[in-house]
Amino acid sequence: MRRLSLKNLSLAGLCGILLFLSFPKYDLSLLAWFALIPYFLAVKDRPATEAFWLGWLAGGIYFLGTVNWVTITMEKYGKLPAMASFFLMLLLAVYLGLYFGIFGFLLKYLSTQPAKPQLGHLLSLAILAPSLWVTLEFLKSHFLTGFPWMLLGYSQYRTLPMIQIADITSVYGVSFMIVMVNAALYLIIRRIWTDRGFKTRPITADLAAIGITAFLVLLSLGYGYWRLARLSDDHRSIIKVAAIQGNIPQDIKWDERYRKTTIETYQRLTLKILPDHPDLVLWPESAAPFLFESDQAGRQQITSFVKDQNFNLLFGSPSVKLLGLQLLLQNSAYFLSGQGSIQNRYDKIHLVPFGEYVPLSSILSFVNKLVEGIGDFTPGEAYTVMDLPKGKMGTVICFEVIFPELVREFVKNGAQLMTTITNDSWFGHSSAAYQHFSMVVFRAVENRVAFARAANTGISGFIEPTGQITQQSLLFVEAALISELPLSSPGDLTFYTRWGDIFAYLCGIIVFVFWLRRRTIP
């Protein structure tokens, strides 16, 4: 491999910087639409191996800027030394950046077709590049339990007209459009800058690629505005939901001496919004820091309050499941009726690796969990839908909300409202809490359901089926929010809810066709 030039290294680095600046909490979302152009310029006329290394560099910087918050969790709560935390965070960024490197290598390899360079160029930049990017995002979202954190499309969570296509394609469709636009802009810049105008060689293929991109962008925006208009005129049943943010410090959350005070904090905040007669009140994940069904005193404190005030409550607490002679710990969400009785319970299905369990524990027995808690958790199995007086509700816990395929199962099973309860105090004041909240927007759009979110230290808030954020709290403050949210109509499912990740699979098929083409045509 030839030595990488400083110019190309700088361009790849610039690409990575522009990418992470497009995400929360920087929120410079416009940057995403041209962030890949420096990388395309860097790998122009370069071999596939060089495209790999430059892509790995760009991807590493991209994820260093978006996942650097993991050092806070590992150092403050995992009790790891600062250098060890930084090294592990660096390893995570290197792993995630590898997907960008693979993107660059395969884009070069699969688009090489000396016999028909113009056709190959058209197909690679107009079709292959975005399809390949989506395929790799989809793989990253599922490989080794999956980590779909800050996929490219999430950068547009506030660009409502563009993200409405997510009810067909999930977030992957928005990623597709961003990469396609980057490729088209690169073609224009290359013509003007590096090829010095449009006279050096035929422009038919380039114009076709640009035309395809413009057509799909306009089609997506047209669909987005049409959906937003239809949803604004959609008269649905309304449910009033309250979200309580207790702001309980993580270092005392599991301390038995503060248990009673913790519950009293949630009770005090709840009393503030009960005069507005909410149909449902949310307390965050592990708001009850004890085994709710086993701890008589703690259970009595909550059920008596609910019964006395006569309101419906959803809250988080650990639970145990008996399997033979073995007691298995689970992270659960309990739904109490106004009579203080347990109406239903959801057990978290997708657990956080190294946070709630140690993957491959027989091999990695030397690895301790990186967060404080009370033991290793066992995943639940059922996508539980709970009955409200006015409709049906699904709930996901913390990390689960970043998985589109998981959330859609609740709506597919009848949920008309989605809730999520979480504890993001692990992240401190970093960008992670903002990133986590931004991904909920896409779950609302994908399934056309309203979302209510209660977080221990924030961000709590409400999101409409359009993806519009109607309320959100500040971080590390107490909060009691209330909002009227629409209930979706039973059986009125979006294309994505019904059929899942067909778009991502289609992108994978396109990549496979290019691979066959590369293997059969010299």
C-alpha cells in the first residue's frame, strides 16, 4: 500500500468531524448532507485498500465524537481508571469505525468495471453507495446483539418533512437519502473542481445520477409534507399522560437508607400534576429501587399512595422469576390501576451488554458489569401490551428504544400508545442523553404512535406520531410534565410496522447484485 497523503488524511478526518457535529448535542444536522464529500474526494482514483484505511479513520473520528460518553459510565460507575476507560472507549470507536472502512473498500471494489466506466460510476454513486451504507448500518444494528447508536439518519430527527419516510423504511431510508445526496453533490464538485468543468468527458452518467437523487429527494419531501398534512387533520382519541422526573443521584439510588426518600420524591412530584387528572402517570426505570413484589414495606408505600390518589401508574422496578429452584432477576415495568393492584408487568427483553449482563460470561468471567445494580438480569420474552381505560399501551425500557424492530412488535400487537422509561444518569451531562432522546423520534414516526418518556435525570418528554417533540425536560432537575397525546387507531399500521425492515433487506440485495456483477464482468 502506498503511503497515505496528508491531504487525504485531512479530508478523511474532516469527514469524521462533520459527521459527529451533525448529531446531538451539537445538532448541526445540515452538515450530514455534505459530510461525506471530503471522504469521496480523498478516495477519488485511490485503490480499495486506501479507501478502507481512510474510511476507518473517518469512521473512528465520527464515533469518537458520538460515543465518548461511555468513559463517564466506565470511570464513574464501573470504577475503572481513567486511562482504562479511555482505552475501552477508543476500542469501541475503532470497532464502529471499521464499518466505515468496509464501506469504502467495498464501494471501490464493487464499482470497478473498466469495460463500462461511466455506467459503473453511475450505479456506484447513485445506487450502490447508499445501499451499501444502509446494509452495513443494518449489520451493525444486529451483529453481537447490535449497537444501532447514532445511525446517520438520526442526525435529521428535527427535520420533520424528511424523516416521514421512516414509516416505510425506518431510519435506514433517511440514511440512504443522506448518502445519496452526498454522492450527487460530490459529482458536481468533482466536475467543477477536479475535472475543471463539463468538457473533459461525457456527462450523461453524472447527470443521470444527479437526476435520480433530485427525484428521490423531492419524492421523499413531497411524501413528508403530505403525511404531515394528513396527520394534522387526523382526529384521534386523546389520552392525558404525565411523566415524572425524580432526579435521584445514581450513587444513592440503590442505597437502602434513601429508599423511602426516593419514593417520597416521586410522590411529591406526582401530587403536582394530579389536579390535571392524567389518565396515566409514568415514573422512570427502577424508580422503585427494590424488588417491588417481594419487599412488603416498599410495595405498601407505593400501592397505598396510588390507591389513595386513585390514578394509573407505570413505573420501573426489578422483579424475580422462578425457574425450577433458581430465582432469575429481571428489569421490569409495572402497571398499577387506581385501586393499587398490579394490572400487568413487562420484563425487559433486550438487555444492555456489560450493564445488565456479561455476554459470553463463561469466557469473559473476569469482566464485571460496568454499572451499579443488584445482580445479573435475565431477559424477558413477551412483548406485553397493557390495557388502559382508553386504549392499549406498550412500554420499552431504556436501551430497548433504539431498536426499531423491537418497538414495532408492540405496535403490531395492538399498542396505541408507546411509553419508555429510562435512567440516563450514567451519562452525566454528556451528549448521550440527548442522543438517546433523539432516537425516540424515529420510533414514533416509524409506527405512527405517540411516545411518552420518563427518565430519572432527564430527558423526559412527549413526542407526537409526526415526530414533533412537544415537551422535553432539562437534565438533572426535578420535573413533572403532562401532555395530551393521540391514540393510534387499532389496526391502522404503517408499512414499516406491518412488514419490518424490507427496505434494509432490499439494500442488501442491491449490494449482492453488485457483487455478482463484479464477479462475472471483468
